[in-house]
Amino acid sequence: MNDREHACSSDRATVRPDQIKSNLVSRLNRVEGQIRGIRGMVEKDVYCDDILNQIAAVQSALNAVGKMLLEGHMKSCVIERIQQGDREVIDELLKTMNKLMK
């Protein structure tokens, strides 16, 4: 299995290649640290604009994780399900994309 392949199963689980999983976990660990940093900034009464800038950075980092997951999902699970004749996956994908774009 190469980095672009994912194994999707009907029980709604996705097995990701180790390199992709490691990249996602690393990014999420950074986001977690940023969130703790924001909490510390609030506790220390840091200037509002500085906190808001950190919140924007966290949102951007989460968006990047979401884009990575969405790309992998579309290139694997969605295509696989369409090829199997499951057209409901399109509605599922559109619903998820609407949530991501709020």
C-alpha cells in the first residue's frame, strides 16, 4: 500500500498508511499544544488581539488536517464506494464538506 492508498471498510473504519497517520498525529499534537498555549494566554490576561491571532493559527492548522483527511477520503473511500454502486456516499461527502466550510 503506498501513501495515497487507504483501506476503507464497510464498518466505517479507514486504515491509513503509517506515514500519513504519523503526519496527521504530529499535526494534531501541535494543535493540542497551541490550544494549551491559548488557554495559558487567557489565564495570563494576554492582549485580546494576540489571543485572536493564535486562535486563527489553530483554525488554519485544523483546516490543513481536514484538507489532508478529505483528500485521502475522496481518493479512496469515496471512489471505492462509487465503484461499488453506493451513490449515497456523495450526499455524505457533501454534508461533511458543508460542515467543514462553516
